[in-house]
Amino acid sequence: LILLVKQSSLFSRVVTWSLYWLTVSIKIMTAPLAVPIVLLEMKNWKRESKAIIAGFFIVWGIPLVLYRSSLSVFIFFHAVRQMKYASFGSYIVEVINEFTKSEHRSVSPPDFEWIGPVAYQVTEIFKFLFPIAILMVMYIAWKRYQQHVKELANPLAQYTYLIAVSLAYVFAIFLTGKTFSSPFHIWYIPLLTLFPYKNLKQQWFAYVSALLMLGMD
């Protein structure tokens, strides 16, 4: 709402970025979404830089001082995790295993991953696809910004742009990530509800995309 109203004070920007850094502390996968927010505020980059730094220290300052040695644990944990049972890659392994019978499923939570030669290869492929997908979405966000920079001076256009990029990003990491699980559906449902659709084609695209996510489940 702060972004939508477009309050120009430094205080409102600090609040905005504090909320952003809070999301990163809860789920690090939201980190790349700083890109479209920064792009929209490039004209006020000095103010925005101050707000980004201030927001970071408000949310992360005390934990960094108190727990600097343990803050990297969740990043390391994510890096070593295998392909979770509800991820798209896991279903690929499951389909292949119907023919090869070469895999078996682990009984260890939280991932219950497939173990075997096919699972290993698919996991390695998705480790590569995941960062590539994120970079592609951020590149498209930058490209769209360059193409529509004048239109994006309008608050409604900015609002639409941010939701569209966020939806594209969420769908990309769901399709290529290795730790997708059912509760993550709540990430995109509010965005689909809030998006200002211009025509039936956009509505159908969103509807089919959401069905694809549910179908994966």
C-alpha cells in the first residue's frame, strides 16, 4: 500500500524497505524482488539508497550483532537440501521411475526425496535451472522497465508492474526450485486477486497458470 500511494518521504521509504527486509529474513527467496522496486525508484536513488540501508539495519542490525555466526545456517541448509517430494523436478523423477524402477523414496523429513541415479541427474539440472530462471525474470523486469519507463511514472502502472514481476518470479521459482511445498500456494493467490486485469486474455493466462501450480500439487 505504501508503494501504491507513492509517499515520497524518506520515512515511508524506510518503512517500505524494512518490510521488504523482513520478508527476506522470513524467506530468502524474496530477495531478488528488490530489483523491480529499485528500478521504479531510480530517479530518487540517493533517498532510496538511504532507505534500503536503514531498513536493512532496522531488521537485520540487532541479529547481525547478536547472531552473526549463525545467520548463514539457513542458506547453507537450503543449499544442501535435495529435491523435495512436491517439487516439479520430483514429479519428473517419479514419471521416469515408472519405467526405470531405479529410484526409491527417502522416509526422512522434511523432503522425502527420491534417491537414485535419475534423481541425482534431475537435481543437478534443476540446480542450474533455478538461478537461470531467476536471472531471466529479473532481466525481463529490467527490459520491460526500459521499454515502458514513461508509462511507469503512473502509480497504477507501477502497481501493475510490481505484481506482474512478482507473479512471474513466484511461478519461475516454483517450476525450477527444489523445495516447493503446498503452503507456498498462498504466495501467489493474493497477487492474482489484486492484479488489475485489462481483458479476458490476461484473466485466462492467470487462471491457467494457477491451475498449473495446483496441478503440480
